[in-house]
Amino acid sequence: MDFIPTEFTPWASLAGGVLIGLSAVLLMALNGRVAGMTGILSILTRPADWSGEPWKIAFLASAIAAPLLLLVFGYTVPVQVPASTPFLVVGGLLVGIGTMLGSGCTSGHGVCGIARLSPRSIVATATFLGMAIVTVFVTRIVTGG
């Protein structure tokens, strides 16, 4: 498998970061909630709670609608997934277990927790990043993937 470098997109990346930060700040300021995707997605496992947390449904609906809207305007992003479906399923399950053990995900800890200077979130994010570095090292350098 050939290494495909990620395209350098500083302006799009800056705009995306600003939008993520703005949405996290607005959710905290207007709703008193942390914008952690694991907590927001958890509503899908409890349909009985949907009426009590309409903001989560709105958040998920907009996360689905935004890319669809981009498709309407002809904007697509080519995606290559160099892993088999079983490998992706196992990876997803491991991420789910990790978010339960770590009491949150990268968005909750990395974006919101670090912004609040939470020591637990700083340690969790350092752990996420450290394991990502190890994973890239093993898959690209050690195994030649």
C-alpha cells in the first residue's frame, strides 16, 4: 500500500476548527452541556429519552444534514479506507470501550475538557494522542502498511 500524504488545507482546517470551537462554546453557554459526541450519540440507545433532550436530536440531525447539503452543491470528499469491514468493526468496538473507560471521547475531553483546563481531560487527551502516535508508528513503520 502506498503512503498518501494528507493534503495541506490551512484555511479549511482553520475554518473547521473555528466552527467546532464556536459550536462547543454555544452549546455550553446556551445549554450548559459539553459537546462530547459519545454523550450526544448515547441518546440513540434510549429512544424513551428523546423528548427530554431535543437538542441532542437536533445536533445529530444537523451532523447528518450538513454533508448531505454539501452533496447537493456538488462538493464531495474522496475517501479511501484501507481496512476490512471486520477490522473496522473491531476498531469501533474498542473505541466504544475506551470512551466508556475514559468517561468521554476525544471531542468531549479534547475540545471541551482542555478548554476548561480539566486535569482529567488533559490526561485523557494526552493518552489518545500518545496511542495514535504508537498506532501510526506500528502500522506505517513497523509493519510497512
